[in-house]
Amino acid sequence: MTTAFTDAAEPLRRELTGHCYRMLGSWDEAEDAVQETYLRAWRAWDRFEERSSVRTWLHRIATNVALSAIDKRRQDPPPAEVFPVQPYADDRDDLRLAFVAGLQTLTAGQRAVLLLRDVLAFPAAEVGEMLDLSTGAVKSTLQRARARLAEVAPHPDDVVEPRSPQAQRQLEAYMTAFRTADVSGLAALLRRDAVLDLRPQGDRFDGVASCLPVLTAAVGEPGEWRMEPVVANGQPAARVHQWGEPMGVAVLDCRTDGIAGIRVFWDPPLTGRFGT
């Protein structure tokens, strides 16, 4: 790649990866989409006439790569109604799992418009040019996307900042309960409406009464589990090992009155992405 292209494009890689991840809900697919974006951009660099900024140009390419990936995914859809979200090793709050999962309930077009306008703050006219839409169509699509997202988003009043002492205490207590096989300690951490979501199985348990039997069976013996604190999607999380073997990552939804959600990703290779 030319030095000029590298100097202009590389500083935007992290932002582009975050954008593709929000679009696709998959770390693996996001990385593939960014690689494809850079390949297409490099091939077209000599024809880039700077009628827009490099940032706008690259996000247009990345968005269309992601839309193509979503369209291809429809040809071989996953068994679940909504494509399962994969955790991302990043501390940005705008990558929170609930937000990214909510995005997956939008149409691909709504998702693109909302992200380009509300997350990346591109003007409506620029978004229209990126997606070949009129400014009026961008505004109406954004309105529908916001309304839909509001239906599935958590209420902001009881959300705890992921890096707050309260959230960190809940994470430490969760890890300690598993290390010591302390079922009562684990139960004390959960809200009555807590949700346990197991991936990739797709099993979901709503309410503490449903979660506890599953967690009780999982706790096992003292010393069976080893957990280390990490950050996933800007949320408190634990990298999980069982009898010394990597198992995956557990992401916690910490609230003012307890843990409202535990999303467990059983994926041994995933542990390597969250530090050594």
C-alpha cells in the first residue's frame, strides 16, 4: 500500500472495526469486513478525488461491505431469529452488548442509517450520499430505527457505569462465588428479573428462579473454575477456565440493585482475544 494511503486510512481502522461490529454483531465478520474495506479502498485510491473526506469515503465502503455480508447471511441464516452477537474485547460504552444486540433487531438499512447518524455523527446529507438515499428517506428511516431501538433498550436510570466501583465489586463477587462454589453468594448477586443467556446454544433463562438451577449445576466444586476480570463491549466480564482449560467469556449486565444479566459465550478460542 502506498504511504499516502496508509497515513490517511490506518488511523481510522479502530473506528471502522467498531462500525462493522455494530453492523454485523460479530467480531470475526467485522475484522473480515474491515480487511475487505481496506482492500477495496487501496485499489480505488488512485481514483479517490477527495470530493469527500477519507473518513466519509472509508465508512461508505465499510457500510456497503457490511450490508453485502448481511445480505449474504440471509442466504444461509442461523437457526435463531436474530443473529447471535459475539463479544468484543473493547472498553467503549457504545459497544455495549445490549446496544449491539438491539441493533440486530433493526433492518440492515435502519441499522446503517442509525449508526452513521447517531453514533458516527455524519450529517443526514452525507449519509444519503453513502447509501444512495434522499435526505428525507434518511430522516424517516432514522426515526423508525430510533423508535424500534427504544423498545428493546434497557432503561438508563438503573444502569451502572461499567468501570464504576459498584460494577467491579459485583464482578469480583461473581468470580469469587464460582471459585469457591458458593451458590448462596451467587444467588445474592442476582436481581429477581435476572436473565442467563448461554451462547452459542441459544438457551435463555428468565428470572432468578429459572437461572439458579442452571447456575447451581454449573458451580461444581471449589477450585473447578478460574476467572480473570476483563472488559467486553465496555462491560465487566470474566475470562473463564474450567480445570485449567479455557472455556470462554462471561459478560455481566451490572445494575444498581444487582446483576441483571449474565451472557456466557462458550467458545474456548475466544479467551485468547481477551488477554493472556
